[in-house]
Amino acid sequence: QVQLVESGGGLVQPGGSLRLSCAASGSMFIIRNMGWYRQAPAKQRELVATITEGGVTNYADSVKGRFTISRDNAKNTVYLQMNSLKPEDTAVYYCNVVVTRLSLRYEYWGQGTQVTVSS
């Protein structure tokens, strides 16, 4: 089993910045892809950004140029630096991690952290 602990959400004014963190813990696993998704009220969960084991990144068009995903493999942690935040970025942000253990693939989700962009 893998546990994910997210942190860094909160209330910020438009144009501001926040940094989300998600730390994975457990045993006997290899982390493959890591990513962030978000879900706004009355909307489906959507991809924000992902990063592969080798550091290849992918972003939703709506956040390109404003958000940066990164990972620290030594700490099993993924980050999301969010700059130039807009009210439409308001959502619950979920960490997503894909791991392998004994050649089997597993996917885990964090508990979610609220990001509110409002003046």
C-alpha cells in the first residue's frame, strides 16, 4: 500500500502563487508517473500536469506557462508550482501516483487539497 500526503493548498488572490506538494510513502514499490488533477464544483476531474519517471512533463493547455510540475525522486515527492493564478483555477487538487510492485501496476490518489483563487 502507498500513502499520499498532500499539502500547500489555500486561499490566494488572483495573480498570486501557491506550491503544492505530495509525498508518497510505503514499501517495496517503484514510482513511475506522478501527476496532479483537479476538480471544480459541478465539473469532472481533469488533468493538470504529469511527469514521468524520466522527467518528461505534460500540461493541460489551460495551465501551460503558469504551472510547473517537478519531482524529487529521493523524497518520493511531486510538486506543483502554480503562478499567475486565476479564479478559474479554483478547485480541489488531487495528487496521482502510478507505481509498480513485483511487476504489477497500481494507481493511487491523494486526499485532495483545496485551492481557492479569489479577491
